[in-house]
Amino acid sequence: MSATLPGASSPAEQAEREQRAKAARRTTPTLSVVRALLRKELLVELRTLESVPGMSLFAVTTFVVFHFALNRDSLDGDLAAGVLWVTLLFAAMLGLNRLFVADADQGGFDGFLLAPVERSAMLIAKLLALLSYLVVLEIVAVPAFLLLLAPSLGHALPSLIGVLALGDLGIAVIGTLVAALAVRTRARDLLGPLLALPLLVPIVIGCARASSPLLVAVHPGQAPVRWLLTLGLYDLVFGLIAYALFDFLLDD
């Protein structure tokens, strides 16, 4: 017979506690938790201005550098799409690298794990927060791109919204997953971009290919449907992967 140490919990008691914790999590609506966490994230960003101003300034500065380095009055087609999406990608890296830093350094993870809520709520809230940062970034960066590098392509702005939305969703999903993976490591500032960039390359390729026909100065075309479907499928696959892995990342 196996003896139970004094003060130690039996397997039955541990299973009962786990069931009670799961029941308590179910009593707290996930939507309310997501709303509270998202509100916290946005308020912290409004007070500290750690991510969005730096992302926007980086993008605008990069467009200024391209403006003088290329020495061209206007870009269009593949070159315009490549410059736009590579700049947006590297600007986004500044935001995703800081996404979980405050939670890791100030005990936010521990407090969240002790709360009777679904852990996926943090994933959704962080994803929506990063998505909000990207939207604000593009509100600043895309007009700056058109002004500095593509003044003749103003007609393409409405058509770009769908491609920008798919690209933002993919960057937000992958960025949130990678940021949660790298934040507990010592070299998180280096490991985060190293892990994220290979996964984000297909997003950049797909967005650039989908945007290229829209950014043609003469007789612009439509975004290729196959690239839009590819982006949507890629976003969906990584969204499911992030949802499946996030609980284990919090435990570790």
C-alpha cells in the first residue's frame, strides 16, 4: 500500500480541486475577461506610449530613407508593395516584442493564473491589443507612404483595406504566439524577432503579391483571390495553433 505524506494531497483531492477550478472558470464569462484585459492593455499603452509611437516613427522614418535612397518621384507595382510591407513588418516587430514584458516583469502572469478565468482570454486580449496597435500604425504609415513614395497611387487606398486587414490579423496571431513563447527567456529581445521573422515571411509575400496589382499607377487591377485565400488560410492555421498552445506557454 502506498502511504500519503502528511499535508500532501491525494490524487482524488487534486482532481477535485482541478474540477472546482474549471467550474469556477466557467462561471466567469470569457467575453467580460477579454474586455477587461483589453481595456487594461489599451489604457497602459495610452499612459506609457511604449509601442505605437515608436512603431509609427520607425515606419515614417523608413519611408523618408527610401524616398531619398531610391531617388525616384514615385513607386508602383511590385517595388511599392515590397517597400510598404517590409516596412510595416519591421515596425510591427517593435510592438510584438513588448507585448508580454510588463506581465512577465510585474507578476501579471501569476495573478492571471490565480484568477478563475479561461486562459484563452489573455490570448484573445493580447491579440486584439496588438491588432489595435497595427491599425493605428497603418493610419499613420500608409498615408505617409503614399505621400512620400507613391503620390500617384491614392486611388489604391480603399482597395488596400482588405489586404491590410488579412496581413494585420496574421501578424497579430503569430506575434502574440511568439511573444508569449519568448518573454520568459533571457534573450527575449533577440529571440522574439528570430522566431517571428521566418513565420511572418509568408505573410509579407502574400500581402505584397496581393497588393502589387492595386499599386499600379496605370490601369490598376484587383487583388488576386488566390493570395487572399492563402492569407486567410495561413491566419486560420496559426490562430488554431496559438489557441492550442497558449495554455502550455502560460504554465511554463
